[in-house]
Amino acid sequence: MRLDNVYLMTLSLLIFHQIDAAYWQEWQMFHLPGGIQGYLVFNIAVLPFLLIGYANVIKGHKSGFLCSYICAGLGVLTGLIHATFALFESQRFNLPLSMLIIMLCLVSGMIQLAVTWRHAGSKT
């Protein structure tokens, strides 16, 4: 599996999740300061970094591996955090597509970790 393809898959799922998270007002779940404004600041900070990371993967830059690990980690973390909330019967993200996106973030993130590990190892 190509690293750029799996990176794009995880990144897309994370973006879909953030769109869904706006509907569910995720900032309230995490008690984030600033409400929607804090949520937007988070996305303004993270999304460009992930997009630049994707460009670095495509260009074959060594820094692309670090960015890929971070993107993959965010996918895994998203899945694990929301699975924990689901265990405690959270009333958010309980629609089928919301749950599917979260599960796919976890799976895609784990695949991306493995693919990044394999590609980074072959470059050393």
C-alpha cells in the first residue's frame, strides 16, 4: 500500500469527522475553552499542518514520515477517545455514519502507522 494513499484516506476521514463534530458540538464534550471559536482555532492550527504533511509525503521529503505518524496517531486517538465515550453511553456521535467514520478513523490510522513504519524503515 502506498503511503500517500493511506495518508489521504486517514486525513479525509479526520476532516469528515471534524465536520460531523461541529454538528455534535464536540467542544462541549471535551469542555474546550472558547466554544466554537476554540474548536475553529484548533482546526485552523491542525488542518494546514496535516495538509503540508501530505504534500511532504507526496514529494518524498523525510519530514513526511513524522507528519504521517502524527496524522495516523490522530486517527487512532480519534477512534479510541470516541470509543471510550461510547462505552459511557454518550448521547453524541450515535448515528450510524458518525460511528462508521470514527471506526474508520481508528482502522485507517492503524493501517497508516504500519505503512509509515514500513516505508520509513526502508528509507534508512
